Amino acid sequence: MAKYIFVTGGVTSSLGKGIIAASLAKLLQSRGLKVTIQKFDPYINVDPGTLNPYEHGECYVTDDGAETDLDLGHYERFLNTPTSQANNVTTGRIYQTVINKERQGDYLGKTVQVVPHITDEIKRRMMLLGDSNKFDIVITELGGTVGDIESLPFVEAVRQIQWELPEEDCLIVHLTLIPYLKAAKELKTKPTQHSVRLLSQEGVHPNVIVCRTEHPLNDEIKRKIALFCNVKPNAVIEAIDANTIYEVPLKMLDEGLDVIVLKKLQINGYSAPELGKWRTFLDKLSSPKNKVTVGLIGKYVELQDAYKSILEAFIHAGAINDCKVQVVNIHSEFLTKDNVNEKLKDLDALLVAPGFGARGVEGKIEAVKYARENMLPFFGICLGMQMAVIEYARNVMGWGKAHSTEMDVSTSHPVIALMEEQKKVKNKGGTMRLGAYECTIEKGSLANQIYQSNSISERHRHRWEFNNNYLNDFINAGLIPSGKNPSNNLVEIVELKNHPFFIGVQYHPELKSTVENPHPLFVHFIKAAKLFSEKRANAAVNKTQKETA
């Protein structure tokens, strides 16, 4: 049977439950155990697919087409293992299932209640991955904080599971905050005490308390927390602020979090942690030999979580290139032909990010034009690829009114159009082209050199596509469709040949980049940025020498 770990949070949100869950999972995995992580979110939306990025950050997509919480990205990046539909559950999905059952008569006329019907469905979902016999340990992160009204059914479900399972098969990790009062020069444990007391009042008793803190916890503070929160002192774990989230597993290793968990779950015979690749990555990350500046052209740049996977993919690709990637956020809504040169002239590369809607697209088109004309390494993702197609149609092929029907339904040249199967779709949630699809790559193309393969699989999330009615026009004009879906001929990749790096992809490669397997497109993009930076530096030196002579 699988064993279950539940990660709860208290005092405040955004403490990093997902990072702690992923770090613990990484440590357990490094000892030879099969581990997975799932996220239970308390909001009533069925999934994050219809949520504004400003509300929720990016919507992460799995191979099986689930639109999920961005924490699943952390799980995959840490564990190097794909997640699925079963790894993310919301209150909305729980209630939807229960209500559908009630409509079908499954409850035989009984009054449907939060307890037991909602909590039973929550428990069924919590145990689903464990029942698959694929994992030794299932870690479940509960969204929100203890005391939130919407989280109560989840906490009650955990209480029941903790009561039903043998003591050695279920463990609760509670993440809390130890604030530092600058005026008093003192760490305060009272918020943690209140948080644990509130959790205990709901019948859930934490076995391990992880304390987020800006300052080290001494033994006296740990003993105090242990005494008032009814845990052993060695079960009070310091989670001090780290320079990068990727340091957290090693910090938790130093604190002995994985050993405490293994002992409490009575798991014996585990091997020593194998974290060689992880440490090599951190060494490269902390001691880069070069630096490049990459412009991130987007419309949600005020909220970094909107492009979380892209930013993490830059970190992975930078490390493998022994290079620090400095990302400059550039709001596409305020990028114009009058200021584009000033805003982009110091970049070593630029990436045009995904998005929906008309706001900011003209700025993205200006950015693509600048990169194409100035031989600046360019990478377009989803909408970014579509903007590259539109820019080329307008400024190279002479179709000045070319556009996407998403933004202009009456455009004279709809080079980007709504996918045929999307034309009858009315419901917005879960109806896009979602999940992993195959792509056949043209031999000899830049994409072929990068992937070292003629066939790949990548994750999608879009409704509009390259309009194949214009395919031959683009080929004749020099924009190469180097990757296509083999079943419907959908253009997945476009590139320019006489350019150091110019690639647009309809899919989302950032979703598959991990610490141990950085995505090849990002790796080669950063490599191209390094070369561009070196050439510019050499040109500047030569210019100075000539002027001096």
C-alpha cells in the first residue's frame, strides 16, 4: 500500500507549500522511492483554464490535457516525472462530480451533504493515485491556509483519512511562518502556535512543522514550538529563505526532513540520497561564467507567475550553458515603432510570450520585426509564433492588413485562423486544443538539429492556428514550416534560414523543461544569445581599437 503525506499551510498564503512538497518528494525519490504529488485547490472553478493570469498565474498543462495549477510545474521540474489530470483537483470539480451523481440518482434519494458525500469524494480523489499501485508515497498539498472557510471540507477529509489509516501510513506536514519583529529584534512563535491550534481544533494533528523564516531558529525556539505544538523538537524544521527554490531540497536534507518522515512512516531499507545531478546543476547556477540579457515580451509581465514555466526554463537552460540569464520584462502594450529600438537595443535575445486577446499584440509584432531585421535571436511561443507569422506576412510579403481572426475577424489575409473543430465550441473551460500532440520535423531544419529527432511530442493550449490556405505563399517567401502535426498537417514550428536563431512554435516547450532535462529549444536559444553577446562585445572592442588608432 502507498503511504500518504499531507502538506497544509497556516498564518499566511504564499509561504511555499508547493516548494516544500516538491523538495520533500525529491529527497524521497533520491532515496529510491516512487513518489508523486497532487494539489487540492479550494476554489470553485473547475480548473484554472478560465482564470485570468493576473488572478492565478500561468495555467499549467499536462500531457493528458489537464489545465492545472502552476504548482504542478514545480512537481514536474523537481521530480522529472510527468503529472496528469489526477494530480490537480479543485472544489469545483468535487462538487461537479457529486452533483452529477445526485442528478443520476446515485444517492438513492438521500439528502446530499458536505459530510459524508463531499468529503467522501475528496477522499476518493486523495487516495486515487495511491490505489494505482504505481507509487510508494503520495504527497498531497492542500491549497489555501488553515481557517479558510473554503478549505474546511479538505481538512475534514484529511482528518478522516488520518483516523482511518494506520498511524504509520499517514503523516501531516504543516508549513507555517515565524515572523521577525525588527523593532524588538525577535522571532515570534505565537502565529505558529495559533495556526497549529486551529488545525488541531479541526481534528488534524501535524507530525512535522516546517517554519518559514528570514532568520535562523535556535534550539530554544525549536523547543518552544515543539512544546506548544505537541511535536518532538527534531520535527520542527527550519525553512530559511533561499537564493533559489532549487536550494530548498538540500536545505531540507540538512534539516533531516526526509529522515524524520521515513522514520514516522516506518519505511526501512532506503538508500542514501543520490543528488549528484542536482548538486551539479546548483553549482553551475551559482557560478555562471557568462551573462546574457533576454527580453520577455508579454502582456502580463506585472505578475511573474504568469510566465513561471518560461522563467524556470531560462534558469535550466542558463545553467547548462554556464550562463546567467537576466530577464528584462517588456510590456508589449507599451511597445511601439517609435520606442522599440530604445527598449530592445541592449538585448542579447528576445522571447515573445503566449497570451490571448488583442491587447498588446501590435507591440509583440514590433518586437518580432526588430529581432528579424537586426539578426537578434528570436523565440516565439504559441501567440508569439502567431505574431511572427503575422509580422512576416505584413512586412516581408506585403500584406499590410494580415492578422489573426482572434483579433480581426474581417482581415483581408487571415494568416492565423480559428481551428476547424473550435468553430462550434461555446463553453470556454477545457475546450481548447490541450495536451500532448505529435510533431514531425523537417530534416535539415534548425528544429531538427536542436531536437536531434524527426518526431517529437509537445504540449498545446490554443484555439487559433496557422492558416494552411497560405502555406505555399509563406514557403515561397522564405518562412519555413519546419514542423507539422502528422495527422492534420497543422503547422507547429516556423523558422527562418538566414538568421542566427529565429523559431516560433505553436506549442509550449517550457512546460517540459526540468532541472535534469532542460528543454533543447531553450538550451539552444540561450546558446544563440551567448554568441550574439560575444559578437557584439567583440565588435565594440574592435570599434574602440580603431578609434584609438
